[in-house]
Amino acid sequence: MLSLFRELFFPDRCVSCGSWGSALCEACLSRIDGFKLYGRTYAFGFYIEPLKSLIWALKYKGYGRALETLIWAFKDEIAFHLNGSIDIIVFVPEDPCRKRFFNHVFYLSKLLSDILSIPVSRGLCKLRSTPPQVGLSGKDRKRNLKGAFIFKGELSGKRVLLVDDVLTTGATLMACEEAVLGAGASSVKKLVIALNS
């Protein structure tokens, strides 16, 4: 009943094209490449429309309905690729000096957890604040993040799914992977919403 009330009086608009009725309309959803392995990272496609607007709404407005639509639309593909091959989901933590009211990467992890029935860990921590990565070269990004992450806890023998929103050079995910493997993980798979390269 509450859901029906919400749809009638507060209908969603597509984050990409602005049409009424859904947070991510069928037409825009059909433009997404699909959940698959791109090199060494699972993603739904590249950082172009409609994924670009979806991530912007998620990250800067705290609006998660479009992401929910995306995840549930591709839940069978996600399960096909990842079921039985991971034990725990670990998400890239926020910078301690730039925390948002809504942790969108944790939210993505929870949605994946619901589909895969795999727990989410909050053990990965960022030890120090680092300058924003935007505009830095790949080499500078690596230097910027060296030793910035640590996993607090044990991952002995665990197969980890490491989650973030966007992959550009891969420096953040590599630094986090290092921390996760250092905590004893046996393997790491990476997943993002989109690739910005």
C-alpha cells in the first residue's frame, strides 16, 4: 500500500532521460552493455549514459532507486558469474575527510549481498585522507594511495569480491586488493558499476 501511495504521489523520473515512471526507464536500461567481465573487472558497461547519470545521482544526491533497478534487471547475470566463487563482499571505504551522508558503495554492496546471499564486511579502512584522484595520472594515483588502506580483521582463505563505483586507472582497487590479500584472502574479484577508460 505504501509503495503504491509513493508511486502515485511521488513518481520516479529516469535519471538519464527524465521520462516519468521509473528511476531507470526500459529504453535507457536497454542501452546498458550488460553485466560481464571487462578485462579483470566485472562491470555493467562504460562511464557514459545512462550509467554516468545513475552514478551521479547515487553519489551526489543519495538517490539509489536507479541502482536498485539496474541490479535487479541484471540479477541473473550477476548470480551466474559470481555464485559459488566468492565468500565475502568487501567495499572500498570512503575517505575519512570526505564522508557523505549516504555511502553509495556500501549500498551497492548490500544490493549484491541480497542477490548472492554473501555477507558484506566493513573491515577495509582508509588510514589517511588523500587528495582527490580526479586529474591525476595513473602513476600519481598509485603514489597517492600507497599504504592508504588496511583491512582490520581476518580474511584467511576467503574469496573476496571487492566493490567500488567507477574504475578509471584501477589504482584505488589495486591498493585495496593489496590490503585484502595482506589480510589473508585467497583470491580477489573486482566489481564496479562502470569503467571510465
